[in-house]
Amino acid sequence: MKKKTLLFACLLSTTLFVKAQTADKTIAVGLNILKNEYKGDYGNGIFDFNQPTYAGGGISLSTYISHSFDLGIQASMGSYGYVETTVNEFSGSKFDASLFTHYKLNNGYILKKDAKLSPFISLGIGMATYGTINSATPYPTIITKGIDLIIPLGAGLKYQFTNKFAIQYQYLYNITNADNHDENRGPNFFGTKHSSVSGNDAFGEHLFGVVFSFYTPKEKVKKQKLNTRVSEIDTDGDGVADSMDKCPDTPKGVKVDANGCPLDSDGDGVADYLDKCPDTPAGTKVDANGCPEVKAEVVKVEAVKPEVKVEVVKPEVRTEVATALVLPIKNAQFETGKYNINKSYYVILDRVIKIMNENPGYTLEIKGHTDSKGSDSWNQKLSLYRANAIKQYLENNGISKERLTTKGFGKTMPVADNETAVGRAKNRRVEIKVN
């Protein structure tokens, strides 16, 4: 008994030392009932459910190391034996204790961290001792001197009902370094030959149990002048405690709001650290990069319709083509802050497409402009979006993108007075230059 107590105490002190290094993690206590299985000179009882039930009980203590690993100790005591024939059998008692680690599959890499069903793989090292059962009369007596070194290998399944209570099944196959704890009667007794399973003795354990978890966060205390401030755990290091953090996995260095979520200054649904167009006006539809979507659609036509003019700059363009392109392209306009193409403009663009198809050597330079409302940076982007909307329409209708270039001039080249609504409408325009 003293030997068993000393063995268990040594393993317990080792685990408590580890716990001291991770005092802000979880501690769990497990209570088990178990069924022992024998493998040795008499035969192989591993997963042999025709053998008598050799039952026992056990306890475990574990501590959280990381999302993938737990570390702990477990010990068990119970009956142990095997029936080969009615006269060729033995029974005794067994005590074992081991230091173990669990590799958990609900670690965020294989299964979700919050998965209630948690498979795990177990590996350990420990020792085992044996004894006789008072009611048993084995012949000759079981050898009980000495301690076996054991290596438990196994797997299990844990179901977490709450953060404090779980049930668990585990199977362990224990390799030993000895072959003399099953009465050691040799291969033949009274003319009856054992099955003579070669190698050292081994034993298996089916463990069914309940697990109780206890949370012991180690609060970090910081002294600031005469005041002492206790801060909660902040896993992602964004300055917002886990208990208040609605976005607990924020990448390092990202600015967050009071809820711990990445800032979205322009309110377009794309966080600032991912937003390539951080000044998008409110209500603008954006893509995954936070930039306004470019697409042609029907929009409301204003009373004043600015013209889109075509500028001919090279003498190589035939006179009749230049005349057709230089005609004012009417019914084209853009709403304030918008870049969608008016449907009535399609017929004019179709005329440009026809001319470009008849003259494959021509290229177009598409220039976008805005009125004076809004910031310089936004107007620069908006003018380019307008030019790109025209370019996209021409591409969609068969004009090669290699023949089209776009430029945005923002509000720098007005053609009318920006102080009046009529003037501003004329300035919200696109001009086409044919080469």
C-alpha cells in the first residue's frame, strides 16, 4: 500500500508542477469505472467479452496546455485475471498509475474548438503493481514483487454537456516490461499447455467516466502609480477582454472598436484593414475589397443631360467616321456620386461599337469627369469609375480591352459653372477621344 501511495504522489506532484506553469488554464477531475483485460501466457483477453468481467475504478486529474493538448495523471485499481479452462485460470488485483497527454481533435485545425463531441488520442508512461485477491486460491501464488513499467496507448471520446461537466469513454492498451505477473506457471501445468502468447504481459482497460472542469484564471495585476488594476484575459491581444470581445480572433495589430471588432470607418461592411477604398460614400454598394461595384444599370434621368463628345486627334481617322463620332452623344448623364450608365445611352454607345468594328485600327481613350462636390480623392476615383463603366460596356459588346484606355480627371476640368445645378450636371460627364 505504501508503494502505491508513493507512486501516485510522485505523479501527482509532477502534474501540479506543470499546472503551476499554466495556472490560467483549465483543471479537470475525472471519475471512472473500468473493465480490465489480460494478455499473457494464459491467452489473449483483449476485446474478448467471453471472459469474466474484471472490474475496477479510477480517478484522473488533467490540466489544459493548449487547444491541442491536455496533460494529466490517472490511476486505477481493480481485479485482474484470465480463464483459460476451468482448472487453468488465475485472478488477482492490479493497481496502475500513469502520466499522460491527450491530443484533442477539436483544436480548430481538425474540428471546431467549440465542438461538444471531442475525440482524442492518448499516450502516457507509468507503473503497475499486482497482488492476490483474498478469496482466490491460485496455485502457485501470483508473483507480486516488483513494479512494471507501463506505456498506455489509446483513444477516447468526450462529450461536453456544459463547460463544467462531460462524459467520457477511453480505451487504453498498456504495454509492460515484464512477463511474470500471471502466476508465471510456464507453458505447461498438469499436462495442460497454455496458449503461450509470446512476449511480455500486457493489459487493456475500458474506462467509462464523468469529468468535472474547474476554471482558475490567473488574473494579471498591473500597478499604475498608487492604483492597482486587474485585467481580464485577452486572447487575441486587441485590448478588449475575452468576456466583452465579440470578435475574439482579430488578427494582431488590427484596430478594433469597443466590442473588439475591426473598425469599419466608412460603414460599407468591409473592415478598414481589408478596405482598399476607405472613403466610400454611405449607401454605396461595394465589392469584397470595399470598392464600389462597377455595373451598367438603369438609373433615374435628370432634367439636364450633359453631353459626351468625341475628340478626333489624328488625321488617319476618315472624315466620315470623324463626323459620326464627333456628333454630340445625348441622353447620357450621371447622378451625383454615381457612375451607372443610363439605358438611353446604350444606343449611342452601340453606334460607337459599330464604327470600332468597321475600323479595327482605331483605339479609344475614355475620359471621366465629375462636378466639384465631394473630396478631391473621391472625385478622382469616381471619375475613373465612370470611364471604366463605359469601357466595361464596350468590352461586353465585343470591343477588345487592348483598344480601350481610361483616365479619370476628377473635378479638375469643368466645362460649366459648378455653382449651379445645371453647370454641375454638365460637368458630370465622359468624353471619348478616338485615335
